[in-house]
Amino acid sequence: MDDYQPLACDLYDYLEIACLHRYRLDIELVDGARLQGQALNTETTASKEEFLLVRTAEGEQRLRMDRLLAITPLDAGASFGRVLLSGNRC
């Protein structure tokens, strides 16, 4: 795996909000893949890599945050719309 590139702090806040409200998200990955899942939590490893934990139809998944291109809440009344994450690193 290549070196982890942390998200800008203001973008990280959107992931925290999504987890707090357990939003269902449409998640776009930088490799072109797309999935839908419920935001559960964020996690930081001892090596400072950050992950978004989501529940999908296939079960829980850990998505490395620097692999996320964009997130879009699917819940009505969500407090934000599509957020572009890729290219916005610390």
C-alpha cells in the first residue's frame, strides 16, 4: 500500500457528521468503484491511517479515507450534499 495522505480537517468533519447521524452514503472511490453503505464510525490506526467504517449489503467494510473520491448522503434532510474529498489533502 502506498503512503497514506490525510484528509483536510474540514472534510474529515463531514465524515464525522455522517457517522453521528448514521447517514446512508453513496460513496465514490478514486479507483472508479462506487458503493452504498451506512456510515458507522471513523478509525485511526497506530500508523495514523484513517478509515471510514460503513455497513453495506455485504457487511461492514473499512475504507481508507484517502481512497474516497466523494460522499453523498442518501437520507432526506441530510445536513450536507455531495462532498468531494479527493485532491483535498493536508
